[in-house]
Amino acid sequence: ALRALAGDTLRLVDDDADLVLALGEQAFRAALAAEGPPVLGLAVPRRAADQLITDDCQCSAIWQGVPLDTQLALLRALLPEARRIGILRAPHSVWRAVPPAPPGLTLEAVTVPEPGRLGALLRRHLPDWDALLLPEDGALFDGGAARLVLLTSYRQRVPVVGPDGAYVRAGSVASARVLLKDLAGAALDAVHAHRRLGHWPAPGFAGHYSLAINEHVAGAYDLSPVDRAPLERILEATP
């Protein structure tokens, strides 16, 4: 994916690299431990990136996941009648701060202290929400949690947006997601910034996103057929 985007502007090598791209948390840790060239971690959980990126390391990271603002913009376009939007997140979620709600909306973020509390908090809060927004979090929203969240929300007629393509296949209405081509685009942006500035840009989200829609679930909520074009324009316009 990187070769396809970079063309002749980048040369990928196995040895004697000027810069290192490390895909995933473990590769990022290993590259930092090697104390070699400057390192960019790709799809690194934000909590791990916060621990590993120090003031004196020549490193940075593209966080795993999609910004809250991006998923919220997608939700608002898909579900314009939704006024009370719930957010479930772990204590160290990639979504650290919840922005002020736009006029006419209520955003309620509920912290799930541990995966075992997810079911109880869902049952307590879902009746108060028109839609549910989820961040990407492998510890909290694993395969078992997907079944719990999606079945419970579907029974209560609360559509879910996020956190990724796997959830959409399992029953979320839609989600922005980071595909390999998006991650490659983020890596290429960072490499060009390093060449220009002499250092990596600050850690952050990819800035390149793709759209996933479950047409069957959208139909169950009377949202089908979904016009993808305006939704894709939203993803192109968000950071």
C-alpha cells in the first residue's frame, strides 16, 4: 500500500534505513528497543503510545482508531433525528475528551471501568439514548462484547455507529475505519513532514479514513438505501 502511494518518493529497505515504520504496538516497542533510526509507530493504541513516546525519543505514532469528531459527524449525517447520543469508553480510551455537544444534541460519555461491567451499564443507559457511539478499544470491545453490545442495542432499537469495520459486519449501522491504504497515507504524510521539519509530527490519528456501512442493519432502522457519497465527503473533510 505504501509503495503504491509513494511511487518514487520513498524507497523501502530491509537494512540501513533512515527512518523506521513499525506496524502495531509490539513492532513499535521492538523498534524503539533497537535504538536505531527515528521510528514512527502505526496503529498503536494511544495508551501505549503515551507510555512509549518520551521527550528524548526520536519517535512518534499514528494512533489506532478514529477520532470522536469523525464518527460523530458520520452519525449525525446518518441519523439526523438522534438527539441523545451515548458514548461508552474505557478509562484510558483513545477518546480522552468529549467535545461540547452541538446545538440540539446531548452527548453523554459513560466510562466502563472493566469489561465485566459493560452489560449492566448498557442496560442502565441505553433506554436514555437515541444512538450509541463507540471508540476503537481492543480490551473493552472484543468479539464477546460485540455480540453483547449489538444484540442489546438492537433489541432496544438504539443504532450503533463505530468502532470499526468488524463491528459493522457484526451489526453496527456504519463506521469510519482505517484501512491499510489509509494507514499508508498517514505514514507517507508523516515521512514527508519529517523530511521538511527534521522531526516527526506529534502523535495523532491517521487523518485518512474509509467508510463501512451495513445495509441490512441500515434497512432495519429504515435508513436504507444509504447514499455513500455525502458520507465519504464527510470523512475526507475531517482531520
